[in-house]
Amino acid sequence: MEILIILLMLLVGFGAFKKYQKSKILKQIREEKIKQQIPTALEFLSEIEQLKKEYFTDISREETVRKYANFHDECIKDSANETIKNFINIYTRLDSLVKAWNKEFVEREMIATKIFLSNIDGKSLDLQQRRAVITDEVNNLVLAGAGSGKTLTIAAKVKYLVERKKVDPSEILLLTFTKKAALEMEERIVTKMNIPVESMTFHKLGLRIIKQGRENVPEVSDQLRERILDYFEKDILTNPTLMGKVVHFFSYYINVPKDYEEFDSLGEMYTHYKTANLETLKSKVEKDTKTLKNQRYTIAGEEVKSIEEVIIANFLYLNGIKYEYEKVYPHPSTDPYRKKYRPDFYLPEYDLYLEHFGITETNKAPWLSRIEEKKYLEDMKWKREFHAQNKTVLLETYSYFNKNGMLQKKLEEILKKKGVILRPRNLQEIYKRIYITQKTKDRDFGEIIKLIQTFVGLFKSIDYKPVEFRKIESEIKTREKNGFLKERNLLLLSIIEPIYHYYQKSLTGANEIDFADMINEATEYIENQQVRLTNYNYIIVDEFQDISFARYKLVKALRDQTAAKLICVGDDWQSIYRFAGSDLQLFIDFQKFFGYSQLLRIEKTYRNSQELINIAGKFVMKNKNQFVKKLESPLRLEKPLVMYGYDSDFHRAIKLALDDIINKFGTKSSVMILGRNNFDLEKMKEDVQKAFSVIQNEEKTFIKYKNHPELKIEFLTVHRSKGLEADNVILINLENKAAGFPNKISDDSILHYVLTDSDDFMYAEERRLFYVALTRTKNRTYLIAPQKNTSIFVEELVKEQGIPFQLVTQEETIQNNPQCTHCQTGILVVKENATTKQRFLGCTNYPTCQQSFRDISLITDQVICPSCKGYMTKRKGRYGNFYGCSNYPHCSSSLKIEQVGNNFKSFS
């Protein structure tokens, strides 16, 4: 037994000895491993110290993380060795540490360059400009507000790189979008600062690359618009099918109706429709026929009241069905509360009447107030019963037919059921009559040309091939839920596609390429390494908000090939060149397209007053799909935005604006008169009093003011004014129409299919264009707007920012008149019956809104119905005078004269 115990003790002791030995060996191995790891950890720490001395880029951080990833995994995590502990601490926290180190670097460099950056071409940089210059990330996006010294910052960046960072000027590529901008950069940097950096346009860069990639360099054409016009004038005449499609598009789809359910009021719907071209095809053809017979003879065009009525009228005309619009119904009504009944359409060959009702599939009109909806639905019922009573046939169509893209189809079915014979007209003849002979007069036609030009430009910029038309077609069919828009966009796409092929064929036949082809080809040479431009370490892109997808691909290919750092400067609030191919999402989603980026801001502006900046900034940022900026200015000016309204005398309003400028700023003040479109200049030429004369040369258009000929006045479109400034600015064409401001055709939904990610905010680019117009001034911007049919942008500034609207042309102002209770946006004004000479109140939205009142005392004395919010008017009753509701018999509220007090005398 004792022996067993001894043996057992020996075994236990031996085990303990083995365990001790094993522990000792493991400790020795661990210490040896730590000893071996120390040099690598020291190498890491040394590299970090070197990288910290300059700006620590994200690529350097990523490379460091990758390089030491395996080492980190194998590292002894609980080592007491200070070197290893230091390595682990820094490696695991590298993200946050790099940000802190970069902040410290920028602060150190700000101190070191305080004097250096205080004299750039005689100017001192502000703090944000200095940070933009010093920050040296691989990808940098600089947000530069209007008038914030963008060009100065770029010049300072170049000077900083060359003189402080010892970068060779030949290693810096400065890219601009226009030759003028490139020359301005050269003037500032090369001539004034004596730094031989290369400044070139994308056009010049693309050609340089192509010359290295191929022997025979083709001519670069910029004739897209001209060739589209050629096609519509000549080649389309050999394509009857396409001519028919164009006629159908202008007949049914030129105006895009908004879903009635999206309107908050009838007036909002009227405002939307004011921009539409409501002239019927019948009117256009008859006008053209008579004009051809006698060039001096013109007739008033037939206009209907809604987009859907235009579609119906054009369908009837194109199918050879005679109609009369709003003909007085032959059977008078005995109802004293009803005006003469005028059905929408009468078909005399078949003795049929057609009414188009604006209702939903659930028989509702939710855009109307409760009382107005009740009146509308009861009116529908009355019309049906009145036709039945007089044994006349009433056909009905509804707004939801059009929303579902079925109005024409349903109308055809309804007509055929009643025996109406469709005799389709010759669409080619209609095309020739209207769109060949009237194209110069039809602004809608010109805007559609511009739309096609934009689509083709974007299509090519994104480097789409012909097969993409089928993909877009499929996408329209699956993505577009609105039936009308689906049919419209499919038709428009089928018009654009043959024009695209014609354009491409014309380029090939002339041995030409266009700008998009050139940029795409240059990109391909860089991507395939057929051409190598390895000398660039920095690429600076000016006006980056104007970048197109093709240019983006070229910049990215250059950056990838050269490993250059990228500095892109621009302002998303001033992105206004979508028609030329620019794609704002490339700016907004900069990091998504280029990789990790540093966002920098230059928000101190030196052109506009703070008061103007506040107004313009609030206006443009209604669209939240843009960068928020807090622009600041040292300048102050009360009332920087002045609105002058006119009724008919447009030129008097202009003269008053100019006189105000002269009184406040003198005759040496420079003035820009800005128009949304080139043809806005024509309005200046229509001055019957000859107070203005227009002087045009190849480059500029000047306007002479007879009263002060020494005053320097230049006319520009808003697009051309971008990047320019004047002491004072006058903005014209602020009308609510298709080619007004905003231009309603430029934001077409078909363009969504050729943009990287479309912005669905209504009139997004037009809003930015308006912002550009507002911010061209050093002092005041004057908005010249009509009292009626005013631009929705002007109305927004009045309602939401309280900018006073001053009627200055001696006509009687209507701004303080009572509001129309029917449409809720019109204003009641005194009118006179042409026959009886009786005065009455009518709505400014007439003829769309036909609300009227016999009691003109409503102008100064409004009593509001407590039940329906309509107006109460004085009436005589069996028991004396009283106030009765204007909505009677739909509302039977009444008030005694003595009951009317302050509670009811204010409109609410």
C-alpha cells in the first residue's frame, strides 16, 4: 500500500514537473514571438509617424490597414510590451485617429501659411478657403457658393501646391467647361501669378487623347439641334408613320395633365393649366389655311378650358368628326339660378352632345371645397336630367379616363356605339400645314426640339448604345404607373429613336463625331491603356456641377490611371445645364461615384448682400435634394429684391426699374436685363414709345435707354449670365406659361430614363436657374411680372417670403381685392357686360373660372357665410332686406342685416 502511495506521489510530481516545463517552454515561445513582432510593430509606428507629417489620406489608411492586417491577427493581444501595445492601440483606432491627425495637420498648416495665403493675387483668403487649399485628400469636393471666390481658391490651391508642396506645374491639370473659363484661369494663374500650369477645356483634352490614339482625327460637330431641325423639315417627309406620330404627340400629349387629386383647390388646377397650350388642332389648321391664302389675315384661335378638352377636340378633328365647342343648348332652362347652358361639345352631324366631367372613379372631385364639390356633382345630375327631359342624347367622358391612358380609346368606343363614323384625316397633310409652315411661330415646337436635343445628348453622354432604346421602352412599360404618361413617353421615345439614328448616320456620313463621342472615345483609350497620361499628380475640375456622365467617366479614368488627387469645385445650387448633358447626381453623390471623399465648403460670399442671400437660399432649398449651405456676407442692403407689377404696360415697369437704379446707384451702374429665353428680347423690341433700342453684335446684345443713353445695359439669357455679375439686375418674362419662368417643358419626365438618378422635385432645375438669376447682382434684383398669370416662383416669393408686389404702371391694383370663393386663387375684379353695360364682379381666372357676382359692393364689404364660407350678398325678401349666401340653393344660410358684425366681415 505504501509503495502505491509513493508511486502515486511520484506520478503527480512528474505531472506537475511536465506542466511546469510546458509552461516554461510556452513562455519562451511567446517571448520569442513578441521579440520577433517588435520590428514589424516599430516599422508600423515609424510609417504612421511619417504619414502624420502630411495630410493622411484615406487611401494611405486603407493601404496601412491591409498591409498590417495579418500581423494584427497574429499579434499577442495581451502583451505587456509597450511597442506591441502601442501598435494594437493605434491599429484598432486608426479611423478616428486619422481624422484627429488631419485636423491637427490642417490647423498647423493654417498657422504656417498665414502670411502665404494672405496674398493671393492681392487678396487674402478666408478660413474656409484656406482649409480647402490645405486639405489634401485623394478625392475632394469643394462646395463654393455664388460669389464666394471660387476662382481665387483654385488659384491659391495651385500656388500652394507649386510653391509650398513643390509640385511641378506640369503635374497639375486644370479642367474647365468653356474656353472662356480656361483663358480666365490662365490669365490669373499663368500671367498674374507666373505659374505655368496647364488649363484646358474637356474638348481640348479629349482631342489631345484621341490624337494619340488614332491617326485620322475626325471633325468634332456641335450641330445636333440643326440636324434635328433638318430632320423635321426634310427627312421626316419621307416617313409618313413618323409624321403621324408627331401629329398625335402634339394633338394629345404636348400638355401633361396633373392628376386632379393632387390639386388642393380648383384655382391651383387653373394655375397649372394656364401654362398649357389649349388651342385646338382645328384652329391651328384653319388659321394656317387662311394665313396661306392671305398673309395679312389671322383669326382668333379656338381655345378650350382644359388639357383633356384639347385631347377630345383634337380626337374629333383628326377623325373627321365635325363639332361645335360650347354651343348654346337650344332648350332654355327655367331655373333662374342658372346661366345659359353650353355643353362642352355638340356633334351636328349626329345631334349628339358630349360633356367631359372632372371626376375620379369614385365619382368625387376632391380638389374642390365641400360646397363646390356638392355644386359640381349636383350640376352633373342636372345636366343628365335636363337632356333626358328634352330628349337629347348626352355622351359622357371623365378625367380618370385620361389618368388611366384610356381617354381616346373610351371616346372612340362611346362614339361608335352611337353610330358615329370615324374618317381619319391625312396626318401627313396636317403635319405639313402646321409644323412646316408655322414652326417658327410655334414655341411648343421649339421646346420639343430642345427636349429631343437634351434626350439625345444625355443618351450619348451616358454612352448608351441603340439597344438601350428597347431597355428604356421596357422600363417605361414596367415603371410608369400613370397610364397617360406611359402612353406619352412610349410615343415620344418612338419619335426620338429614328431621329437619333438619323443623327448618328449624318455624323458618319460627314466623317464627324460629336462631343459625347469624342469624350467617350478618349475615355476608352485611357481605360484600355492605349493612351497613357502618367505625369499628372493633381486634377482640378472647375464648375463640377455641370459634369456629364461622359466627362465623369473620363475624369475617373484619368484619376485611376495616374493615381492623381482630385479637386472638384462647384455649386449644386447653380446646376443649370441639363440640356447640355450635365447630371447633378454626379455632384450630389460624389463619394458614391469616386470613392471616399472630403467635403469642403466656401460659404462666405462677396457679391450679394446677406438679405438677398437669405431670400435666394430659402427659395432654392425648397428642394431638399441638394446640399445645405449657410452662406454669409459682410454686405447689407435693405430690400434687395424689388417686384414691379404691370397690367399691360410692360415697358413702363422696365423704365421705372431703371429710373430707380439711376436714382439709387447712378448712371455708371451696370445693368443686366435677364430673360429665361432668347426670344424674351423680342418683348423689349415691341416698345411702341421707342424708349429702348436694341443693339446686337456677334457676341453681345446691348439695350439703349433713351432717357439715359450713358447707362450700360446688357441683355442676356439667364443661362448665359452664369458666372457673370452686374451692379443691378432686371429679370423679365416672369409669366405663368409653357415657355415662361419656370419653363414647363424643360423638366420632362422622359429625361428620367437617361439620368443616373432623376430628381422628382417639380421644376428643380428651373428653380436653380431662378436662383442664378437672383444672385447675379451686387445690389438689387428687380422682378418685372404681370399682375395676372404671374410666375409661380413670383407668387411663392410673395406668399412665403413676404416680398411686396408693387403695381407700378398706373393701372388700378387688384392685389387687395377679395378672393374668388369658387376657385380659391382668382381675384374678383369689376367687369362690364359688353351688351347691357351692366357692371359685375368676375374672377381673374376667367374663362376657366366663370364665377360672377352682381353685387359689386363685395369689393369693399365682404360678409362671409358662416356655413360654407361663400360670400353673403344683400337681397330683398318678404320681410325686408337680408344677407343670403351666394351658393344658394346649395347653401340656404341667411343673416339679418343687423346680425352682420365684425365676426363675418373678414375673409377666412
